[in-house]
Amino acid sequence: MLNASLRAVRPVALRVTRSAQLSAIRALSTTSAVRSDHPPPPAIFGPGAKPGELATDEQQATGLERLQLLAEMQGVDAFDKAPLDSSRVGTLEDPIKVFSLDTERLVGCTGSPADSHDIHWFQLRKDKNRRCPECGSVYALDHQGHSDVHHH
Amino acid sequence: MLSINNLNRSDFQYHPYHLVTPSPWPLMISISLFCFVIGAVLYMHGYPYSLVGATFRLGFINTAATMYFWLTDVTNEGTLNGDHTKEVVKGLLIGFLLFLVSELFVFVSVFWAYFHSSLVAAIEIGGIWPPLAIIALDPYGIPLLNTIVLLSSGSTVTMGHHAVLKRDRRYSIWGLLLTIILAIFFTGLQYFEYVNATFTIADSVFGSVFYCSTGLHGLHVLVGTGMLLSSFVRLVNYHFTDSHHQGLESGILYWHFVDVVWLFLYVAVYYWGGL
């Protein structure tokens, strides 16, 4: 599984996280942050274009754009854009798992099958399963990120 | 090159969208545009230069400067920070296309005014079009040359775009440079024609609608030239890749839009309206 393999290198990850948090406390504009004496290093970058040559995305894409590209090259989707499993109603014994990199995630339930009822939004936290007040489907957070991260 | 396997997935956001951070530029552009518009209105209503000059210039300089700072931010976010994922680029494209649709309807309204006044000419202007005693411009003179210049610039910009897609840096730079030169040549010819025209914006509805339509088009040519110029600078500075160059694509779309509007202007205002 991609996510399991991604969690392999912890030290690099911690360093990148720190720089990401630094850039969160940013100056008024992106440009001044990039041009400052201590710009946050791009988390990932390629070799760049050769002089006199027009680059490809593989050579030049950086940051999140590069993550998406690398994931595509491996045949996986870097982002989860698919709807949650609505083929069944989640139960306390067997709740619907909600993948999350944060300790909480906003969930919208429309019942089973999908669109059976109006959408109900609720905050799903790591330590507590939640039940949809409309159809009773139970959801559980499948937390896969750092336990100490709490930014944004 | 780092492989995705060596990265911790939770160090990156789990959605592809770019949630922008606080920025001073939306507020700055609002203040600048307000100042710019007030200055323009005061100028058009003949207020003293001591009042108008400062307001108008401050508005213009602030608008231009804020545009520069804001667009530099967007450029850095996309090129240096890698915030522009495929989904973000798609959003930028759709946003620009919607903007073009709104632009299209601005021109529709101007053409509506033109046909309203010209198809059934009022008795006050002699019941004819062009109005009595108005000497319209010769459509086979500079306007025809301008048509050729703009169509040529459309082909050079296409050459530049195809060179970008084929990763030919040399020809893409030449294509864009030629387009910009032709664009400036067009603006120069329009200026020459405005200066030498026998009628002014105050000479009947013909003058008003002529300068409003061709002037609005001329402003769009200036903006399009600016977009192509910024794309040129970014191309020279290695910002674009063969598959990610949305700034350039938007500029090209805008340029073709300006091109098509000119063809309608030439046929309706210069040719049909001038004979």
C-alpha cells in the first residue's frame, strides 16, 4: 500500500513538516516569502531544465504538483477524491472507515445506497466513532498521519 | 530524484486544491481601482488638473503595481511552490474561459449599440450611415493592413505554442517575440489612424460608437500584449514546461479572442459601416 510505504522515512518527513509549518506563518505575500533570505525549501523538486531546453513536467514540477505527478507515474492517485463507501450501512462492530491524514475529518453522509437521504455533515474525530443522525450509519476515522500534527 | 516511496504522505495535504493564504492585494486592487475610476470620471467631467492629475495617476500607478505584485505571487505559487496541481490548473482554465464569455458580452453590447444606430439611421444624422458630412475611414487602407497584421500575429502565436508543445525553446521564443512585435505594430497603426481621423468621439453617434468599439478593442489588444509579454518573460526564464503553461495558454486564448473581435469590427464597423 502506498500510504504504508510513504511512512517509511521518518526523519526526512519531520524536517519537511517543520519547514511547512514555518511557511504557514508567512509574510504578506508569497513572493516575499520565496525571495527572502530563508525561503522554505520546496519539499520535492526535479533536476530542472537543461540550459537552452524547454523542460518537461518530470524535470521541473515541484511541491504538490510533483507529488501528484510521481504518484501518477506509479499508477496511484495521490489524492482521495472518491466518495466514501455507501454500499452498506456502517455498524458499531464494522464501521465505515474514513481515511485521514489529520486527527479529524469532515464527513458527509447520504445513507446507503448513496443519496438515500439529504446530506448530513459531521466532524469525525480520531478517538470517537460517529453515527449519522439520519440513517444510523457508523463511521470511524482511519488516522494515518502524525499524531502530533495539528496545523491549518 | 526523490521517489514518492521516500516521502511521508502525511507531510502533504490530502486534497489537490490550492487554499490561498491571506494576501493584501485584493484590498489594494480595490482601493487602486476606486482611485483610478474616480480620477477618470473627474477627468471626463473637466475638473481642474490639480485635482484630477494626482488621483488619476495614483490610481493608474497603484493598479499597475498591484497587478504586478499579485500576478508575481500567483506565478511564484505555481512555478516555485508547486501549488498548481492538475485540478488547480483546470480551475484556472475554467475561470479564464468564463472571463472570456463575460468579455464577449461586453462586446455584444457595444455591437448592439452600433447596429441600433446604424441599421435604421435617425433623422438627426441625415437618415444615412455614415451620417451626413462624416467622412469614414477607407476600409481598404490601414484597417485592411491591421487585419493582416492581427491574422499574422494569430499564426505566429500558434507557431510559438506548437513549439512549446514540441519542447522547441528557440522557436517558441521567436514565435512569441514576433507576435508581440506585430501586436505593438497594430497598436501603433491604430494610434496613427486615431490621430489622423477626420472625426472625433464627439462627432455624432458615429464618432461615439466608432471610438467606443475600436477603443475597447484597442484596450484589449494592450491587455493581450501584456499577457503575451509576461508569458514571454516567463518562457525565457524557464517557467513553462511542455504540458504546464497555463499563463501562456490563457494569453493565447485572449489573443485569439481579440483577433476574432477585430474581424467582426472590420467587417461591421470599417467595411459595412464605411462604404
